[in-house]
Amino acid sequence: MLHYHGENDTIAAIATASGKSGIAIVKLSGSRSISLLRKIFKSRKNPEIHERSMIYGHIMDKTTYIDDALVCYMKAPFSYTGEDVVEIQSHGGNAAADTILSLLIEQGARIAEPGEFTKKAFLNGKIDLVQAEAVMQIVAADGREYLRRAEQLMDGSFSHNIEILIEKIKESASLVELNIDFLHQGLEAIHTKELVNTITNTLNSIETLILSYTSARRIKNGVRIVLAGNVNAGKSTLFNTLLGKNRSIVNPTPGTTRDWIEEKIELDGLPVNLVDTAGIRITPDTIEHEGVKGTERLIRDADIVVYLISADEYSLKANISPISHDERYINVITKADILPSINEIDNYILISSLTGFGLEKLKAQIIAKTRGYISNGYTSSIVLVERHKTELTKARDSLKRALKCIGTWSEEIISLELRDAEKHIESILGQNIDYDVLDTIFKNFCIGK
């Protein structure tokens, strides 16, 4: 187990965000937690006797009353950090929590470093490093889908898949090393073909995990959906309708939107970056021309393109073909309310932002494509953390080198490459990891987490 300079310290921190709120929480962790609490907390009940229960009392600075509080004591090892832990709930706002923290520091507690409570949980074997990093992902989650994926990291399913990879690599390396031992007897612990198949299967599993990071970024940052089409196709009106507010200027004058406007929203719990763009047309106006060039670039880079044609434009081109068969495209005819009769048209979705006709169908299509982008066949094994992707990539490269060595280099070289891959996969779980690396991981955590 790793050790660090503050392992015997009792640490304290405010666990809630600053500002006005109903309650504020101050946390303590360490062997002196209960003795420090006794110095500032007065109650008719003893928190040690009523372990894991909320005890009402008063925060006192010697004889001076500070605030009413609820206190919960969790005795080691049955706590988040594996140490004695105390949580103090006071009234919200900065003053009460700051005063309680100051009193604890005066009595001998140390202010916790960022992420130090979670670091203690990892060092004390309560969670592995993947679960520790999952805590940060949960705190940073700003959408339901990303939160769900972060919770999957926390529940250990991703760690289990990593453990399976480690075992597969260890098994391959052990058999190669047995081959070395049996070489002088003319025996093989594993045949070359079997070794190639085993390493290739492991390599494919790692490649799938690496590719899943792209989906994770889309879940985190949102799938980019670009509304595009000619001028006056109803892009800005649809943009405002999907947004639920008037964000983009709507005007019958062609070329009103000259630059792109982007807003992040959720559709059925899925993160979406919705982009309104300048209408596509040939124009002598240099500013509008720049907007059109921007639209073309946005279309190239989009995950999904909702391409709009107004009903009056469609009527002038009765035999118009679909704008694009590109899988990214959803082809839409807007202003359907002005059509003499509203009938389904192949390859198009008909909508009217004025009456609401077809909008639910369009939303369903957008949601289906968005869900396809972010799921991509992945279940619990999805890489959310960049560090995990980096280590998996290094392991993949080592396995590729091991494959190339089979039949051309000695078993010793193959073994070295396999053990290098094993080391990188193990580091994902925090096995055999340097303390400096841990510091880098935890420094981005919140204080009090």
C-alpha cells in the first residue's frame, strides 16, 4: 500500500459550495476526528454511542455559542475514507461553515488538500483508482447520460473489465516465460498460433475501449447538431423552438443570420450542441459571404446535419431529390402549414414551427441519431477519463510490438513487451503507481471531496 506524508493527520474541509444555502457541511477524517469534535460540539447525546446517526447539538467556541448543528460520526473502517469520519451540518452560508472549520484548525486539524478525502479512500483500499476518478466525473457531470456513465465507473464494472484484461496479458506473458524455461527441453507451453490469437483478442478489446473515448467526449461535450439550408428556410425559427426561447433573430429579410449561434441543451437526457447557421447562397455581401463559408465548415464538422428546405422552395422544385444521403443528414421541409395538403414525402420530415406539426417526429429522429452516436454499442465499458485512454494506448502499442516480435525475436523480448502492457493496464486501477502520479490526479479535485 502507498503511504504519504499526511497519513496520520486529521484533515478538515468544507464539503459544500460557498454561498447561500440551506445547510453547509464540514468534514473531518482521521484518528483525532472524534476528540476534535468534542472540543467544539456540545450535545446531550454522545456521537460515539449513536454511531452513524444524526445527533443534534451546538457548536461552541469555549463558552460562546456559534450555531446549531447536526453531527454524524462514522467509525473506521466503515466510512468513506476508511478512517474515523465526522460530518457536521450547520446552517448554510459562508460564516457558520468558515467559523466551524477555523475552530477545528485551532484545535489541531489540518485543512484538506484537493481530493484528499478520496485519496485517503483509495490509499486505504476502500476504492480503486478508477472509482476515485469516477468521483470527479460525477461531480463534473452536467447531463444525465454522462452522470449515468460516471456512476458505472463508480460501481466497479469498468474496473472488472480492466482486471480481465490484466489477467489475459499476465497469462500470455507467463506462458511465454514458461516457453523460455522449457526451451532446452524442446517443449512449448503455448503454441505460436495460440499466442497470436490470445494477444490479438486482447488487442481488439483494448482497441474497442480506446474508440469508446470518442463517444465519451460526445456524452460530455454534446453531439453537435447543425441546422443548415438556404436563406429563409426557417433555421432560426426551428432553433428557437427547439431551444424553448428566442435566442436567434427571426426576420423575413434574407441573410439575417450572418454568423453561427450555438447553445447546449438536453433532448431526452442527451447532451446536444445546437447550432444555427447563416443561410447558404451566393452573395456579394462580404460579411454574409464569410458567414456562408462558416456554415460550410460547420456542416463538414457536424455530427448531425438538419438540412432545411422551406415548403415554398420545395413547391418550386416539385421533383427535388433528397439533399443528401449522408447518414449524418436529416432532411426537413419547413413551413408545412402553407402546403395545400400535408402528405408524407419520401426522405423528408415535414414540420411547421408555427403549428408544431411534425416537431415531435423530428425530435425523435434527432434523439435516435444522437443516441446512436454516444452509445455506439458500448455498455459499461466506456472510457471517460483521458488518463485511462493514454494508458490503454500505451498498452496497445506494447501488444502490437509483441505481435511483431513473434517468430522474429526471442521470447524474452516478447515477454518484456507483454509485461510493459500489463504495467500500463494495472496503472489504470492504481496498481504499482507512483505517488507523484497520484498527486497529479487528485490536484484537480474539489477541496472537501
